[in-house]
Amino acid sequence: MNQIKAKIDNPLSELISDEIFELLEAHGLIDEKAVRDYQIRRKFKSLRAGKVSAGDAIDAIREEYPYLQFDYNQKDCLSNKQIEYT
């Protein structure tokens, strides 16, 4: 029998393999808020690297995550948390 497996979107693909992500998610070990915050910081850093002002970068992020407050995005994006990725 052929088994069809649904493809899960791995937002951490540059850090862990799809298989590991699926395993962690299946066991409830993925913190969705932490993953979202990581994606927000990564996008902010990418926009800033493209010479977008901090305010415009936060506005762009707010368009993607309209349910988050401006202050939350600002705190998350401008915090001293360092992201190590390539």
C-alpha cells in the first residue's frame, strides 16, 4: 500500500529537518508563539538588511500579523535577542 503523507510547512527549515519538525510537532513540543516570534525577528532583520527603516519594517510585519500590537512587534523586533542564522 502506498501511504500518502501530508506535507507540513516547516518554518524552521534552516535550523531543523522537516522530519524532526514533524516529530516534535506530533509530540506537542513546538512552541508556536516562539516560532512566530523567531519568524518576526528574522523578517525584521531581513528587511533592515535591505535598508528598510525600523518603522517601515515594523509596519510591514504588522500587515502580516495584524492581531499583534505595535508595541509587541517593536519590543520583539528591537529587543537585544540575537538570532544566529545564515
